[in-house]
Amino acid sequence: MEMIKLTIDKKPVVVKEGTTILKAAASIGIDIPTLCYMKLEDMNIENKPGGCRVCVVEVEGRRNLAPACATEVDEGMVVNTHSMRAVNARRTVVELILSDHPAECLTCAKSGKCDLQDMAQNLGIREIHYTGEQSTYREDTSPAIIRDIDKCILCRRCETMCNDTQTVGVLSTINRGFDAVVSPAFEMNLDHSVCTYCGQCVAVCPTAALTEVDQTGAVIRALSDPTKKVIVQTAPAVRAALGEEFGMEAGTLVTGKMVSALKDLGFDYVFDTDFAADLTIMEEGTELLGRLNKYLDGDKNVKLPILTSCCPAWVKFFEHQFPSMLDIPSTARSPQQMFGAIAKTYFADKMKVKREDLVVVSIMPCVAKKYESSRDEFKVNDNPDVDFAITTRELASLINLSNIDFNSLPNEDFDQPLGESSGAGVIFGTTGGVIEAAVRTAYELQTGKSLERLDFEELRGMEGLRKATIDFDGIPINIGIAHGLGNARKLLEEIQAGKSEFHAIEIMSCPGGCIGGGGQPYHHGDAEVLKKRQKAIYLEDKNKVIRKSHENPYIQKLYEEFLGEPMSDKAHHLLHTKYFDRS
Amino acid sequence: MTKIKSLADLKKLKDEVQSKIKLREKGDHPENLVQIKVSMATCGIASGAKETMNYFIETLDNQGVDALVTQTGCMGYCYAEPTIELTIPGKEPVIYGFVDKVKAQEIIDKHVIKNELVDGIIPVNYKTIDD
Amino acid sequence: MADYNMHLLVCGGTGCKASQSELIKMNLKNQLTELGLEEDIQVIHTGCFGFCEKGPIVKIQPDNTFYVSVTPEDTKEIIEEHIVKGRKVERLLYKDPSTKTSIIESKNMDFYKKQVRIALRNCGFINPDNIEEYVANDGYEALAKCLGEMTPEETTKLIIDSGLRGRGGGGFPTGLKWDITRKVEGDQKYVVCNADEGDPGAFMDRSILEGDPHTVIEAMAICGYCIGADKGLVYIRAEYPLAIERLKTAIGQAQEYGLLGEGILGTDFNFDIELRYGAGAFVCGEETALIHSMEGLRGEPTFKPPFPSVSGYLGKPTNVNNVETFANIPPIINKGAEWFGSIGTENSKGTKVFALAGKINNVGLIEVPMGTTLREVVYDIGGGIKDGKEFKAVQTGGPSGGCLTKDFLDTPIEYDSLIAAGSMMGSGGMIVMDEDDCMVAIAKFYLEFTLDESCGKCTPCRIGNKRLYEILDKITEGKGEPEDLDRLRALSDVVKDTSLCGLGQSSPNPILSTIENFFGEYESHVTIQKCPAGQCKSLLQYIIEDEKCTGCTLCFRHCPVGAISGEKRSPHFIDQSLCIKCGVCYQKCKFDAIKIA
């Protein structure tokens, strides 16, 4: 590939042909501000509509200013990123956006984390010279996501996620000119659409046009109700990201501080979703082996591959998009819901608390978990197994409003019996983790042998679609992994066409898996953040004494005392579910 | 219709069509064959060209005038729609503007039958590519 | 039966009528009657000859003598000399300005036939529903010539040499575009005809498709031959039902005659055309937006490069030209690049079709050689301003263009000089304004159009145009302040400088050109709150003149908002704070007592 020489802000730079001005400038430390542009490096996710026009720069010899994000470099190009003309245009463009944006920063959910607010500050905008009519739209609330479209700046990032990455196709721009707005078709409500609540739109929204439904108030109310016992579970990916909300480097593990903070918040018991993840492996792994052995015995009707079912957005996705394949995914509930079911039976009995007096809160990296916990099949007499599912971000906000200095908290341990987990439960938080956890257990159950190595590097990584073959003592097991629903769709279409080579497939809706969930601290388009969180997850696994789900003593005890064995009637009743045609 | 397979075919067709048109113009009864083209683009139709065309067809037929009334595209005189071009065999074509039924009748009575010109001629003010 | 052997054609155009052409006609008639010649010689009125500068005009047929600047006093001499004695009246003949020799026949006068019809050559001449009439007028000969005698390279070179530039507004050299698409490797390529005509008032593409659909089909096939495409797509507005119908008929006929389809004219060249319907979004005239629309996506532009020539419809190399551009192709092939190059100017060859509209006498579709001046179009072809009013401005380039004052009337019409004058060629809308038009309101009108038609993708066009419109609205409502003019200019510059596509990059042009050329008018709106043209309703005041008011109470009884008060038989009064400027009082007053201030 040819190299191109050019000058940016009087500095010479040499870059590969096809590089944009934005990238070329970044390579010599010049940060041209952008608003709509977003690229998750190495993850095949790019939003480049060239629409916000904030990144305009002056290129000598050109009639108009050039958008740095979309303009490729030319030999000998002379670029000025902060000429009077460029800066004036940039400021005017941001002023225009602000002129059609509610000035509610003081009370806005995104204040302090808002790309637009940062931009206005960085450009030193103190006055909006062009004021006029502002667009107003109806607010749209769903079980998981709120659309406050008055705050939409039409960056189209959510559209890219919804359409290109997730292939869900709910969000698109409708209307023209000043009335153009991102919306579901016919301005229908999200909860009437095929939205999976994966929350990737929320994860990338630069403003507060898309946010999660805030349940912190409800949690505080429960915590202050003396008649309630309030327990909490924390999903594996939360501990790898929560620190970011308190200024820590991405990838800092804060498990102990998180437990400490939750105790300070007043939760009666702090438990771990990882425990339920181990339980999931017991059920799902057994189901996998059951189907696999039937298949190996020559049963032609057995449904293979088996698909994981821990991800609520993924479940809603196939219920909408592949209703003919509802019998393929595992029937195992997600760890969140297994935890809720066990908590409100086994644990409630143990503590002699009535179901309605036990409040189960979960801390999730996810916004779809809010929706999942509201599904009717996860309620008993209208009392949900999980009462409130709040995101990592909401937890941070609870910690802040409770005057807890997170950084100086001591490390504390989870409570028992639902707080013990294996390393297998931890890695549920990243793409590849669920299937690796399943392999660790299924291998040993199937072969009766002990695994020599526990790190299945072949199942790890950030590639959107991965496959590997694991030798089950002479039986090659083909495993597929997809994260991002667009990638999942490809695997499902293969299955539909009868061309799938896999025995088991792990699917997570969000890029990177739960570490990249829609409820995590905002990554602001930096894929490195996700990679660091992933590393942290594997580190936590490595540091665990027990790294296989079936070796978790509390899991063993749970089966002994309560469930019997995996896939027992009781397990079926409490830990498995069914799917619905939503097409 | 046989397909045109070559340039020679095309030329042959062109010659045939042209001679047909010439025959039409300078045929056996040149005094009888009058040609009227009605400008029938959207603007013309909107201002009544269809009615004008039908009127010409019916009236000329009723009066036993052997005439050829055809449609054509926009002549460009939007301010004067509907417009028609009238060709009396052997003479230069003449364009009339604002041709409603009344005007059409006047054109038939005077120009077509008596060979008198009628007020409202639009001078052709463009060159064609062959000029 | 009266069989006149001579006709005297007296121009009845508005300009000539104003200089007594009625009287000329009457004089001629009377004098012929006196001589007993009324049975032999007919005097009639005609429409405008398009030479108002030298009017009134009298033309004598059959000898085609063309007299200019005729006065009622000249008629006697015309009759006595020309009719009776058969001698031309030398002094009334037109003198060639360079050679000073008299010219008798109008067809020899360069000035007279200002229009040259290339793109419109068959419009209003052949029956569009009859392929044979097209063939009779050299139809499909260009295609046959290309396929039979020329290579794609040679054909493309011919188009390059002709100097033809895109007629859709951009003015990109057509041959060059073809050449780029030709050179891009691709298993499948497309020829797209942009028939998404959207400028307010422009309808030349529709007229060509309605009047001469085969020329577009032939040209698209030639383009396909040049670039290596076997598929053509016409993106046409669904609001053009007649054009669609004629085009469909024509495509059917061309297929029937083997001029579209497989193995055209006995060669191995295949080409066919399909129609794609647009919903009439102005921005879909932009080629990337057009392509997205055809792909079933939202009709909004994307950043170029990649250009459609490299990655267009379905990601394949695609050549997009507009209807008028295509209509020029067959004559260029038939008559040669040199012939085409001989028409027009150095950098703008050939002709341009304009939809002439506004406060002009001869509203219509015209085609003039590049280099024709705006004055010639407005006065000679357009027949001057309606009702003898004063010319104020001519707007070219549609909503992306600018308003040019009378100082620019001698600007030749070509791509570069129009831009230099602060406007642009555009796709061919030309709107003439007179003294009654308020230029602020005109700018507001165009902004309202772009505001509606913006796709909303980029910030400056979506919000910037809205803010510009709001400022203009404020000014026309009488609420403007002098700083608004600076704001208008500053924001216009940024919108132009930063918008994604041509729509936003040009949408402030009507504002900038009117502020530049009619600053006083803007100033008057924002300083003394007066609209000089009297168009801005909010700036009007209806006032009752005491000395004329009889106190008849008619205005009082008709005022819908009760803004008028007064005792019977004594002067009435209008409360300006209540008045909604509906003008009812003004219309009702029988004593001319209400004036507009």
C-alpha cells in the first residue's frame, strides 16, 4: 500500500493511502473533535455518517471545509485543524445543535458523561447566537429503555448499532429536514417494536436521548423499608467495569470494594450472580450432554446445536426473528433468573422470610435484564423473582448519592450461601466465557476425566464470530461463538438452512459480551476499554481457587439440600423456562 | 414487427417512414390533407389540450375535412397553452396559442377551410439543429 | 372563398402593443381597404416575435420581409412601396450592427432566433408515442453509428471533445464522467437517468420525457455501450404520470424494434431499461441520495468519495446523468463534437433549457445557446416584464441559485460567469421578479423550500437552515433588528462551508445574493420596519385619511377584528394594535380613503 505524505497543522505526517484526516491527525497526537463518528477498533463497528460536521477542517485549495472523519488524505495535502475558519464553523455547528437541544444539563441523566456537553465546554461556548424553535417529541418509555428524543442530535450511532451490528432494525431516521428524528417505524413505542432491549443504542448515545429506565429510587425505597429483607446479586461483568465510574483505569477489578459498597448501602445480603452462573452450567451443561449423547446414540430428532440462553436480548431476538427455532436454545434460565428463583424459595425458606418480604435486586451490566425480570413467566403470584435490575451505572449513582467514598473502601467478601462462585461463573461476563465454563464442566462429566488445562484460549478473543473444536476424549465437539446479534443471525441462518457444523453455540448480544453491555460505564467509542475489561475477567478467573462450576461446594450443597440433581423436576420448575413466538 | 438488426435496417425504416410522411404531406389530395399537432405535455393537457384535440378530430371529421390530428410534446409556449401547429399542405407550419374550442372552430373555419390566417399566431422563434 | 395571396403579420406582443401595434394594424387594414385590397391581403396579429427591443415588428409573407421599429406613420409607406410597388422599405429593414447592411429575411437575422433547439429538438415536433416518427428524425442513428462504427473509447472521446457538461446543475464534464466509469473494473455496471426534477418551477426534464422519450432511451444505451453497462435505470418522480406513461410506451416500442434488449442492431451489445419511481424528494436529485433511494434506503446523501462511478447502485460502478444531458447525446454523435462545440462559449458548450417563469410576458420553456445574455432571455425571448413593470431581479439556479439585479443583465449564461455573478446555472429554473417583489420574502420563500426538502442528515442544513428561515421570518414580520443581517451572513457562510451535500452547500445562496444586491431593502425592513415592495403584510399599515373618509361605516362593519372605530359621518380610525392587515377595509372603501403606508 502506498504511503501518503501530508501536513497537518504545519506538522509533516506520513500515513497509509486511504487513511482519513482524522486518523492521520490522531497519529501525531492531534485530536480533532468528533460527535457522530464512532469506531470500535477491531470489532467491525463503525458509524461514519459524516453528519454532525463538528470535525470539519480546512484543507488548502478546497472550496468547502472537509469533514476529517470521512475525508481521505491526498499526497501533499495541507490541513489546518484549528484555523479561524474551521474553529468558527465548528463552534457554530455545535451552537446550532445546542439551539435545538433542551438546556437541562443540571438535571439530565447524562450530565457529566455527555459528549455534547463536553464538546460545548471544550469549545468554550458561552452563548448561543442562533436560537429558535426546538423540536419536541413524546417521551417513550419501555420496560428497559427510555427514548427522550428531544435530546437526539441525529448522530446515527444508535442506528448503526441497531441495524448494522445487531440487525434488529428498530431504529431509523424518519421525517425530513428539521423534523428528522431517530425513531421506530411509524413512531411506534419501543415496547411495540421488535426491540430486544440489548441497550447498545444506549451504550453509544452521546446524549441522554436514549437512557435506561432508572430504578435507583425503587431500590432506595426498598432498602429503607424495615419490613423487607433486601438482597443483591452482582453480575460478573460489573466488577470489571464499576471502577471506571470512580475514575479508575478500565480493567481494574473492584470486586471487594463493590461488595463493601453494597453492604454500606444497606443490603442485608450481598450475593453473587456468579453463583447462579455455576448453577446455569450445571443445568445447561447437563442439557447439552443429554442432547449430545442422544445424538451420538443415533437419535436423528435431537436438536443440535444447542444454543446458550443466558442473554435476555438474545432470547427476545430469536423469539421475534426465528420463531420456528424456539426448541433449539437451551431451556435453562439466565443466571439472574436462576438466582431470583433460588433466592425466593431455597434462601427465603432458609431465612424464614415470606416471598413477598424478600426483595431481590440485581446489579447488571445490561438494560435488557430489566425487561427480563419483568417477564410474566418469572413471577409467582405477580411477585417477580427479581424485583429490580439496575445497571452498573445506576449502582455508581447509588454509591455517589449515599456519600460512599468508593476508592477508599476496604475489600469485603460476598455472603453465603449464594455468594460463592467458581472461575467458570466469572467468565460468563465475556464473549466465549459461558461456553468455556460449560466445556470445563461438560468435559469432566462426560469423560469422567479431570481436565489438564482450564484455559481454553481457542474459545477466547474479540472476533465477532469464532469457532473451535474441543476434543472430548476422542469425540470432537464443534463450538461456535457469536457476539453481536448480527453475528448471531448468521449462525441462526446456517442452522435454518441445515448447514450448521456446530454442536453448541454461545451467543451474547453485546459486542464483547456482558463486559460491553448496555448498562456498563460508557466506553465513548473506545474499544480498548472493552478489551481491558475482558482481561480483568480472565484475571479474576485465574485467581480463583475453584474454577469449575461443578466443584463449587455451595452448588453441590444446593443440589443435595434442595434441587436433587440437574434437570430434576424441581430444577425444571425453578431453573428452566419456555419461549414464545413474538413474530 | 420485425426487429431492426442493423444500421441498414434502421435506414430502410427511416426511408420508409419519411416517404410515408412525405406522401402524407404531398399526396394525391394535397388540398385535402391538413396536419394538426396538438401540444400534449402535462401543461398542455392541464390547460385543455385534450379537449382541443378531441374537438379538432370530431369537428374536422363532421365537416368532412381530411385531416391528420396528432399529439406531440411541449412546444415551450407555456404562456399560450393549449398550443397547436397547423400545416396546410405545401405551406409553412403555423403555430397558434390559446386554442380553446372557440379558437379551434375559428381556425377550422378560416385557416383550414378558407386558408386565411387567424389572429394569435406564435412566431417560431427557435432554430432547429438542422438550421 | 377568400384566398389571400399576402399576409401582413403585426406583432401583438405586450411590448409592441405598448408601442401602438394595435394602431399599426388598424392603419394597415384601413389603407388596404382604401386600395380595395382587403380581399387579397390579410392583416393579422401574432404573438411576440421575441425582438421587443426593435418593436413593433411587421412581417410580410410570403416574401418573409421583416420590418422593425414600425410606427403608425410608417404604414402608408409599407403599403404603397412594398405592397403596391413591390419595393422594400429600406429604412425599416433591420441593419446588421456589425456590417450595417440591411437584412430582409428574419431567418438571416442572428438575433431573431435566439433559441436553438438541441435537447428540445423533437419536442412539439414528433408524436412521442410513435417510435417511427423518432426514427424519421434521425432517431437511433447515433446508437447505430456507435455500435457499428465506433469503439466505446472513441464514443467517449467524442463526448469529451464536444465539451458537454452535466445539465443537472453541477456542470461536471459528461464525457469525463463516462470515461471514469468506463475505466473502473466491474462485473456489473449501471446507467442511471436522473429524472427527479425538483427545482421549483423547473419542468424541462419532464417536457423532454413527455415529448421525446426515445432520445433518452437512445442516449442511455449509448452510455451503456461506452461504460460497459447492460442495465439502465430511470429514476423518475412518481408525480410525472404522463412522462412515465410515455417512457413506458417508448421502452416497449424500443424493445419491440430490437433497439433495447439482447443483441441490439445485430451486435453483441445488450441493454435494457427499467423505471424506478421517486416520491419527489428534492434531495434525491443528489446522485448518492438518488442511488440510496433506488436501493430502498432513506434518500439521503453520503460523503463522496466514493463517487457513484466507482461505487454506486448496489455498490457497482454507476453513471448518473440527468435527462437534459442525455437528450444532447444523440445529436452530438450524429453531427459531431465540432458542431456541438461551435455552439455556446469557450467553457460552456451547446445550449441550455430554461423554464422561464415569474413576472414575465412569455412564460415558457426555452432553449438558448450558452453565452446568451440574461437580457436577451428576459426581453427578447421572455417579451419583457408583465404589465410594463420595472425589472427587479432574475433568479437562476433554483433554490441553490442567486438573484441577479439589472446590473447583471448582460451576464452571459454559462456555468462560470453565473457563479462569478453570485448565482449558478442549476438545472434550469429562471424566475423573473419585478418591482412588486420583496427580496427578503423571495429569500424566505427559497429557504422555506430547502427547509422542507433537506433530508436532515447534517447539522448545518437541518438546523442552520431552520435558523436562517426563522431570522428571515422575523424580518418579514417586522421584528428584525440590524444585527440580524450580520447573523444571516455569518450563519449562511457556515452552512455553505460545512454542509454535507450540494443542497446545504448552496441553500443560503438566495439569502447571500439578495443581501448583497438588495442590501437597502433588508436595511429598510430592520431599521425603519418598512417593506419597500409593500409585500410584507406585517410591515404594512392601513390608515384612514381623514379628509377623504365620509364616515360611511362600511369599513367598520366589515372589519373582522373590530379594529376600526368612529362615529357615523365623521372620520374613522384603525387601531394598529388590533389590525390583522387582512385588507378588507381597503377593498370595501368606496371613497379611496384607506391608504397603505
